[in-house]
Amino acid sequence: MPIQFNEPTRVFTLHTKNSTYQMQVDKHDYLLHLYYGSKIENQDMSYLLQYNDRGFSSNPAESIKDRTYSLDFLPQEFSVFGMGDYRESALQLVNTDGSFDVQLKYGSHEIYKGKRKLEGLPASYGTEDEVETLVIHLVDEVTKVAVDLSYSVFEALDTITRSATIINGGEGDVYLEKVMSCCIDFMNRGDFDYMTFYGKHTLERQVERTPIRHGKVSVESVRGCSSHQQNPFVILCDQDANEVHGECYGFSLVYSGNFKATVEVDQINQTRFVMGIHDTGFRYLLQSGEHFVAPEVMMVYSEQGLGEMSRNYHALIQEHICRGKYKKARRPVLINNWEGTYFDFTSEKLASIAKDAGELGIEMFVMDDGWFGVRNDDYAGLGDWFVNTDKIQGGLKKLVDEVNSYGMKFGIWFEPEMVNEDSDLYRAHPDWCLKTPTREGNRSRYQYVLDMSREDVREYLYESITVILKEANIEYIKWDMNRHLTNVYSLNLPANRQGEVYHRYVLGLYDLLERLTTENPEVLFEGCSGGGGRFDAGMLYYSPQIWTSDNTDPIDRLRIQYGTSFGYPVSSMGAHVSAIPNHQTGRITPLNTRGVVAMSGTFGYELDMNKMTEEEKEVVKEQVATYKRNYDTINYGKYYRLTNPYSKERFVAWQFVADDGLRSLVNFVLTKPEHNPPIINIKLQGLQPDRKYRVAGTDECYTGAALMKAGYHLKEQFGDYTAVQIELELCD
Ligand code: GLA
């Protein structure tokens, strides 16, 4: 039983394979957090609670003369603002009478097998055998505001998910000003490292790691989407934690809008971590009887370092977030025309790229931006989702049929959430975009954002996308989003509900995606937002892959994909081989290296195939064959980061091991050539120590133990950015 409740002591214990999470309803009926960490069985952890008379820490009325009881330092399971806990709160609201006070006390609880859906939101899912859920009902007896805290335990994956539902059980209106999804107090420590993933357009998810300190450190987005700039996935870990050693706690918010993840060390060196929807721009009216559901946070604990934690996230996302046909089915190797042609193409040009690609084993052609409306540059056309027959001569079906005749699937690009002023849609419905009534809105990439909270907007998008899907045999959609939100105001909502628009935008997006993905189960969706600007577990619920970055330079990609891999599986990362000099950085790298790096993702090409030489085409053929041969190992196997691309090493290495441990693919990229170089030795991971592995294509055979303990010597490399791939197969 992963979830236990001890009646006499009122202690809740949640066990995963290697972790324990414990809380207690205390003598005053507050829900206190007792412990989260390495597995401890048969132990009530309340012995860790300390009661002290601390200056300037107030005491709740029910503690009467006891000055040692204060919410200011006792570990809270869901901290509220206004009643004496001065640390970062999980809930802040304005009651009907204008007061801030909330006093949440235990009311009841429920434990059940399985996991219910989160209303309107993406969330992890599992069978009754895989997951068990606890819901604790807390209530404020004065205002009747209640909170349901929900915990689901995926025992095998060392995962506990949390979410919260706020219920207005009172008579009048309540305004929610802040609702976080999880709050965790580590009362036994204030010495973590905080790992976060910052970035910008064309350089997402760069790893940053700093020790925490007294006060708060937050990462956040107020851009209306999860953003390139920070990611809603963060880690707290031991200061000496590395890939194979140390305690790590991962937190992944299953949400694609504004977020905040705050870590705070308090006056007595305890750590609090709080994560959820950002409170900036948030003010949610709850009328009597209404409720608000906060998105889910997926927490993974590992005491064997970051590698183990990441692999659990990979399995969690692949098995319990991604859905539909392509959760399991092989994803096609694709060619996308964006970097090959940008806006300058005709159907004839596209078909000839597809033809060349099909001959090399590539399986799908994706027509990117520029096929619709009057879209010849990025100043016009967004919103007009009908085919531009000047470019796609003879119509979409003709082109798709031709591409299909080369044995290739056909995919198409949309940017549904956006509109250009120069479009029929904007001319007909200027009120459909987000803007304040009294001023002109900001443009970004010369476009406005549609008000996804509106049903009529969603209906229009649903209809237009459906018409296109019915017009031809379309098997893939790239769903792009190329600007961030400003002037967030819905002309469809009253003034006192404008603080809901950021969130309602995300709910509207999810609603539309849910409808389209359900009705088109055969279509593969790929998320995108100027590359990886909305790379989060929420989007992965609808699209099992996301374009990782608009930067296709393989050397920059080493860090981008490395950072992304901490919280997301390789099978979710769109990665393409592009032309040289690279369009983003101007760097020149060998085709082999571009292939090796792109193969560690959902593999594809993004260049004008017609411009490739016969020799290059032969290399592409070989790459596609290598990828297909190793598909299962790469996509369903285990992923090991062997080096840190931020270190001083002159090479970067990573490894895939098939689920049964019997095959492996090892990848090296030399980032700094050197004359008379030191030996490159790399210790592999995840192999079976007693089995013997052959380096494919040679008669070199070594035991797993040797490769993991003594390592593998890479032959001397020469030249700029060379890459080597080693396939290991059994030889005993
Ligand atoms: C974004 C995407 C690119 C491409 C362009 C088209 O930048 O990330 O891959 O689709 O839009 O405008």
C-alpha cells in the first residue's frame, strides 16, 4: 500500500520504491509536513518537529498561552498568507469582507486506487495498478473556503504528483490572488543547490546551478507561456550531487502558461519550495459554490543522483503524460522545408525536396510557414487558414498526393493562436485578439495574440484546421506560437474577471488541443514556440514531441539538448540536421556530427535536399538507416549523460542503453581539437557487468564491467567538431 493513514496519530505516509513523504494532522488540526526524502519505513517523523518560543513569530488563537506554537516556523503542507506564516505562501485570497485571513484545518480525507482527471488541465494518468491517490480536504470554518490537496503516488517511478482545488463554500464572492500547486517544507535542511534552466530564443534550457541562501530565489514566466527564458522544471539537490550520486528532488509543472518556482531559506535554515501559476496578473473570482483547479506538479525523488531522477522523468512523461497513437508508434523521420526555403517556395519546389528525401529513407515531408493566406513574409496572413493557391498550385490535395506517391507522409504547420493585422480574420474580427479597449496593443513579430479564452475564437480555429485536415491526407501538425502575451485583456469578460485571462487563455488552448487530438487520433502533433519556448509537460500531453530550439547548430544543441534532458525524454525533443554554414551561428560542422546530434531526438532534416551532393545524400541515407536501426534504444531505452558540456572537457558524450541492457549507442562530439592530445577515456553506464559487448563492425569485445569501470578509450580524433557513434551489441 503506497498510501497509509495512521488513525491514532493522524499521520499520512506515502511510499514510492525509494522515497517517503509524510504529513500529520496536528493537535490544532493543521496539516503539517513531516518529511520528504529517502525511504524510511515504520517511523513517525513527527519527532523532528521543534516547538520554540521565537521572537516575532505569532501564535494562533487556539494555542492560547503556548508561545512555542507558531505557523511561522512549523512545516506547512499548504501555507496560507495572512495568519502568521511569513514565508512564501501557497494560497492568498481576498474574502467577501475584504480580509485576507485563511485558516485551513483538516476536515476529511479519501484514498483510492488510480487517479482522476484534472478538470480542464493536462495531468499524469495511470491505471489502478500503477497509481494510488490521496485527497485531503482542508476547510476554513469561518469563511467555508476549502482546499482539496491531491497526492498521487506512482510507486515504481519514485514519483508523487500534487495539485490543489480551491472551493468557495461560503455565501459571497472570493478573489483568489495566488494559488500554488505545491508547497514543501524541508525542516531538516537549508543547504540545497537549486538547478534551473534559463535561456532565450535560440538557446533554451541552459543549466544554472547555485546554492540556495536565506531569502528567496525564484524562476518564473509572466509571458503567457512557459517560455524560452525559464522552464517550469527545476531541481533541488545536494550540493555534491552529480549524475550518479546524491539526493535530488525534481519538480515539473504540468502547465504551459505563467509560472513561478520559488525556493526560500527561512530564519532557522529550513527550506520551503513553492511552485504553481504565477501570481502576477492573476486574480480569479470564485463565486459561491465555485471551485478552481491548480495544475499538477510532478515530483521525482532520487538518492542516486541526477541521472536516475531524469530517467524516471523520461519514463513518467512517456508512459503517463504522452497519449495517443504516437505514444508507442514509431515517429517518422521527417524533412521540414523552413530553413530550406523560408517563405519562398511553390508546390513544385516542395515536391522536389520531398522526392529527394523519400529516396534516402526519410518518411515524412513537413510544409512549414507560408502556405496560407497572403503569407509571403511574416507581416501578413496569420489567421487566414486557407491554402494560398499562388504557391500551392492546384491545391493542397494535389501536393499531398504527390508527396504520398513518393512513399512519404505529409505534415503541415499552423500558428493557430495568432493573427496579423493584415489578414481577413483581423479585418472581420478585430475584437478577437487580446487587447485593452483604450489603447493600441503591442505587436511582436508583427502579430497579435488571439483571445483563446473565447469560445467563438476556438470554434473558428477548430473549423479552419478541420477543413484543412479533411482536404488532404495530412498526418502531422506542427503547432507553433511565435510571440509572448501583452495587453492581456479579453473584450469578452467583465472588468472584475480580467485577472483570469492569462489562465483562461491556457485553458482555452488545452480545450482546443484536446478536441483536435481526440478527433484526429492518427495525426502526430509537434509543439513549437519559436523553437522550444513552450517546452513543458503540459504541452507534451497533447503533442509527444516539441521542436526543441530554432537553433539547429549541433554544437549549441549539445547544451540545449543536455539541459532539456534533465526533465524531458529524448523522444520529446525535435532535432534536425540543417545546412552549413549554420543559419543561426554561421558555424561549419561535419554532416556526420549534425546527424549524430540530431539523432538524439525525434530525428529529421531541415534543408533543401535538392542542394545536396550525391556524396552527402549517401551520408544522409546512412544516417537514416542508423537511426532506424537504433530507434528503440534511443527512444525507449535509458539515457545517460556521460559528460557535462559546460565542463572544461574537450568532448561531450552521452549514451543510450536498450531497456534490456543488451544494446547500447554511445555518442561523442569533439568540441575542441588539440594537437598531441590527452587520451579520451569515458566510463559507460547502464550495461550488464557480466555480459560481453562488441563494438559493432569490429571484433573488439569487452565486458560491461570493464566498459563501466575502466572505461572506453576513444581513438584520436582530428578536425573541427568530429563526432563518433559506437554501437554496442552482445558478443557472448
Ligand atoms: C518558428 C518556428 C520555426 C518556423 C518558423 C516559421 O520560429 O520555431 O521552426 O516554423 O516559426 O515562421
